[in-house]
Amino acid sequence: MKTYTGIPASAGIAIATAFVYRDEEFPEVPRYIIKKTEINAEWKKLQKALARSVAEVKALYEKAKREISREQADIFQAHLLMLEDVDFHDQLLARMKTSLRNIEWVVWDVSHETSQKLMMSADPVFRERAVDIADIARRVINNLLSVKRNRPSLAKMDRDVILVARNLIPSDAITIDKSRVKGLALDEGSQTSHTAILARAFGMPAVLGLSTISKKIKDGEMLMLNGTSGTVTVNPDKRTLTRHENEVKQQRKRSDLLAKLRDLPAETTDGRRVTLKANIGFPEEAERALRSGTEGIGLYRTEFLFMSPGKAADEEAQYEAYSRVLKTMGKMPVTIRTVDLGGDKLVPEFQDNEKNPLLGYRAIRLSLANPELFKMQLRAILRAGVNGNVRIMFPMISGIEELEQARALLDEARAECKKKKQAFARDIEVGVMIEIPSAAMTADILAEKAGFFSIGTNDLIQHSLAVDRGNEKVSHLGDSYHPAILRFLKQIIDAAHEKGIKAGMCGELAGDPAATAVLLGLGLDEFSMTSLSIPHIKEIIRGVNMESCKALANKCLRGRSTSEVRSSIKAWMSANDRVKKR
Ligand code: PEP
Ligand code: MG
């Protein structure tokens, strides 16, 4: 058994045998010198090949539009633009005239140079475009040579597989047999690569950036791929397999529930209605969230927009991303969290060699220290706000001064929009993440200046229990059911309610089925989680009553240790199951 770790690009678990796809390199490109008098004939040949290529890409575009979405189909629209780009044609003609090389050679030369340049870019988005150029050039050269693409078809598989490849160009990705390909494991790619975007749109688990996995894995080997943790295990042992098979069963169960529960309210049997929302990190995830029956976005982690090396998203790019989410969600609230860079989400421009990055220059501290950058984000959110129902949330607030400073900069951002006569959303709710113990302890004060709370249990646990959430040696100590955490939760929720604001939670605990009844009992109003968990949590909520949840919460609050709390929950769950079965 061996496990490889890459970039978790599309959540979910898949277990199947490997299908190792060796993409053909470029077709053998004939290279010879032509006479000046032959230029015309070569040029005509190119026109025909381009026309054929355009027809092929148009067909792929229509297929993508029909089978996936308009947005994903745009990848092929971009290919069409490149194929029809007059400058590109002029460049080819000029190169043919100066070099007197045959047209296949010229197409190869020009496209190779362009993609090499893009590959050198620090920006992964540009590096991904290099893949598109290679895809187009291969198609044109194939058509010039009238070569039928002779690689194995991905469109029809005779068994369930996990597709392993160096990379997957978009036109291959679109054709894959989605009923048989259970997961994707690629050497290359990133969260922003087209293939990652497509995998998420297909709902197909994917791990990218696995370096040389396609050379290490053999066809037919058993693989277990976890797109949530970003791991691929080869020949998993029986225990691992059983554990993951159970998770797969859970996954299936969840999808069935999804269909049944989608439009039902998250309401206990005695009528306590709470809100279930989704956490997202990329705009395209909003569509999946909608399908899960979410009532909005409870946490949009915007820092991923800033994590492309060497490039921070400018105001327009941010405006576009936020608008896209808001438009997708329609009237539903979208909570945009201002950047939470730092800690484990390091960006070299801001953090250099901090001894304790988790306690360092991060999140709201970084935003307040860079007011122009912060206001740029706030303006983008305010302006995008006209496209939907936006809320703003500040991360890692440690006390009232930080909230006041952040609010003052928000006022400045509003004034700047007004001055530039830009349309922007006026009445935006402003909330605070409660994820630092000092914020939890002063929640009553923060509640005076906050429109809502969202409890970030991931950090709250890390900081309260002094356990680095990324360190596997101590991670078992970061237990959500520590009595200290439960006391914090009660204090935060009570403080919110006393001041008449809602208390939500967007840390992982909100999507933990074992915690649902306790959180209901403590009075939590809003649960925000990965959209895959929404149906399951909704099912639990719809099967419990508040009286029993409150009794459980009180019992847990009296717990003296983590194990006492856990056993109270366990006992409650089995008693509740027995009641339901009766
Ligand atoms: C949290 O800390 O619980 C949280 C939701 O924020 P993040 O996981 O992005 O730190
Ligand atoms: Mg956090």
C-alpha cells in the first residue's frame, strides 16, 4: 500500500482500478523546406484544416453546453476564438514566408513557442492556457495531416475506473465516460485548472498536481482516491478499503437523501427552524451548493483568489468572482469573508519566515495593515452586492477595536464607490467570525457592533486547546467535544441572542452529524458546511425535537472531560435511534 498526496481539486471518494491514459504527444510533424511558389497551396491547406478544427470544436462546445453548463462550455468558446484569431493566422503566414517551412512545421513552431512562454509564467491561469494552445495545435496539425486521433477513447469505458494521466486537455475531459470514470488523478493541474473546474462541475472526485503518478501507477492497479484530502492510495489494504468503502456507501446515501430532502425545510419535529448554508472557496462551487438544497452561502473563503503566485486578484477580478456567486444564488444570502491569508494559507508577498504563522500576520490583521488592499476587496464586494444578497464577514477578529477599524474602512470603501459614482449595495449586514478565544470571551461586546456571528470552530479549537490544526502529531488533541469548547459555544450563542443577533457556525463542526443535536440544543441558528453534508445534517435536524436536544446540550455542558461529553452524545444518539425505530 502506498499513498500519494496532491492537490484536493474535487471532493469525494472513489475506489476503482486504474486506467492509465497515455496521451499521445504531438503527432509526428513533417519538417521540410518549401518553395516560395508553394506558399499559396500550403496556406489553402491550412484554411481547410482550420475550418475542420472549428467544426470539431463547435461540436464539442454544443456537447458541453448540453451536458454540463454554459460556463464550462466557454472553455471551447475560448478555443474557437484562438482558432479564428486573425493575428494568429497572420503570425503563421509571416513565419511561413520568412522561414519557408511547411505549414505543419510552422504551426508546431509558433504554438510551441507561445505555450513555452505561457508555461514560464508564475500565474497558474496562464500556465493552464499553455495546455489549451497545445490542444488546439494538435487538433490543427492532425487535420492538416488528416490523421484521425488515435488515442484510446475515454468516451466509452467497459469498467469503472480511476483515470490516471499526466494531464487531461479540456477536449478529452469533456468526452470522458462520466458513468464509468469515478475519479481523476493527474500529475499536473491546480485548483484553477480547467480540468479541476470540469471535475467539480461533473461532481467527480479529483486529485491533481500528483507530480509523476502517471508513471508510477500501472493499469489495473486498485486505487482509492480521496478528493477531499487530496490523496491517492495504491493497493489499499483491507482495513483501509473497508473504511473507505463505508465512506463511499455514506456518500451514496447522501446523494439519495439529497434528492429527497432538497426542498424540505431544516426544521425539528417540534417546529424549530434553522438555516443550512454552504461553505465555498471557488465561485463555480455555488452551482453544486444550490443542488444540495442550501439556503445560501454561509462562508465564501475569498483567499484562494489571492493565492496565485505573484498575482493578487485586482478589483475587477474580485468583482467578477463575487458577482458570479451572487448571481448564481439569486435572492439567497451570500456571506463573503474578507481574506483570511496567513496561518496555513501563506502568501510569500506578505509572510516571510514567521516563527508562528498561526499566531502571526494573518487574516484581519493583514487586511488592517494593508488598508488599500483591504478597501479594494471591500469595494469589489460592495459593487458586486448589487447583483444579489451579499453579507460581509471579518475573519480572526480578536476584539472590538479590530471590528471598529474594519467597519471604518468599510465606510471609506463605500464613500470611494460613491465618489466614483459606482453602483453598490447599501444595506449590507456585517458579521464577525468568532474563532479566537478573546472574541469568544468578549462576544457580548462584539455583538453590539456585529450584525451576526459565525463561529469558526476550526480556529477556535486550535487556539483554545493550543493544538495546531495542521499537525498530525497533535491533531487528536484538538477535540471539538472538549468541555472548554462547549462552554465557549454556549457563551457565544447566548451573547448573540441577548443582543438580538443570529449565531451561526461555519467551522467543520457545523457539518459533523454527531454535533447536530448538541448545537441545536445550544441554540445555534445557522449551520454552514460543505454542500455534500447538507442533506445528512438536514435529515438529522428533521428527526429530533428541541426538548431532547436541550437536555442533551445541558448534559454535555456538565461533562467534565471530552470522553464524558462523547459518551453522553453516543448514548443520546442510540436512544434517539431507538425512539425513531419504534
Ligand atoms: C474556521 O476557522 O472554523 C473557519 C471556518 O475558517 P478557516 O477554516 O478558513 O480557517
Ligand atoms: Mg478560521
